[in-house]
Amino acid sequence: MIALVDWVFGRVDATRVWRELADAQVNYSFDEVRRPQWNIDHYRIELPPERPGPPEPRGSWEHACRLVHDYEFSPPEIVRALYDPSVPLLGRDMLLEARFHGIHFYCGVRVTEVVNELRDGTDRVWGWAYETLEGHLERGKVTYEVVKRQHTGEVLFVVSCYSQGAPTLGPVTSLGWRLFGRRTQLRFYRRCAERMRQFVPALLRDEHPLDGPACTAGRLVCAPSDARMHRADTLAVHRVGPG
């Protein structure tokens, strides 16, 4: 591990902001979710298949689950996360750093669901979901799942999401969201898929594409582990809880 010096998160005391998430509540009600006011998305990509039957040890499904568990699929140029890995996954608070050119937005999410089931009698499914907290740019829920279709051996990475821009955004941020938010959101999904397609085959070849020390701040870890600081980041504008 390497120490996360203060300027990695610029002028923001990220540890303090993360700690304050404990008092935040989910910022929407499921009863509000409906088209066309909300975006409802579902993405599915194929990963290297396995033989039919239960997931294989150190196979595609297991590697994919590990990447999803540790938030390694997230593209660091778009979204990074700070969290305590010693806290159980269900109920875990995560401080997301959404990076848009020279502006970094710090928003909280909470893991509110863990999926570990045999679905439809044949599909082995593992994953989790987080929901947005007060102050987030958006409102909604994202579910990340790894699925093995045991009758065929197919392995899938599936992302399901419903979301909208937070109605509490200020006028400038709201305009920026309307102009660029959806485009950035879709780019995030595409990059997640690209990383999973890259990392899972590499792990199957016994390569380690994410080798290297992860950044830490005390007991907190920054994910994904290939997130690195660049000189230009010290000049970024930082917004905490823009929603």
C-alpha cells in the first residue's frame, strides 16, 4: 500500500467527507421512479465462457465476481471510490469522486443490496447494488451482477440502473448535467464493460493487470487500484455534495 497524501483528493478532506456519509439518507423513493422522467438502463456483456455446470474455481465467473466486489471495473478517469474494506459489503458507505474534466464532484452512495442466488433454477448470480445519498448529483440505484448460465456455460456482466439528475442541483450544475451528464453516464457504462473484457481474460491467463499498490487513507482504500494522481488534478475545482 502507498499513503494517500492530502493532495490526491485535492483540497478536500475526503476521509472527513466519507465519515459524514453515515448520517446521510437515500435521496429518493422508489415510488418516484417512472419513465420518462427517469432513465432506466440495462447493459449486458459476455465474458469468457466456462464449461456448463457450477462456476469453476479460478474461472471467469470467480474472477469477475472479485473485480465487481472490489469496484475494480470502474474507470478511474470517470469515477473513483473511497471506502472501508473492513466493513461488510451490505451497508457499506462509499464516497464517489466523479471526474469531469477540471471539476471533481464528491458524492455518497450506500450498498443496500447484495445478490447471491440461483436465479430461474439455472443462473448462478452474484452482485450488489448501491443507492445515492443526500447531496449526490443523481438520484437512483445501480446494480452490478455477474451471471453464469450453468446450462450453457455463458458468463455475463450485467449492469441495471434507474437514475435522474438530482432536482436540488443549483442552476449552473443543473445546466451542466443536462448538457453532459447523460453522455458521461453512458460513457461510464461503456468503459466498465471494456475493463471487464480486458481484465477477466488477463486473469484467466494468470496475468495481473491491476498489480501495484492501491492508494489508502488510513483504513480507507481508493478504488479502482489503478487510480493514480496527475499533476493537473491539483488544479481541479472540487465540489462536495453538489446535489
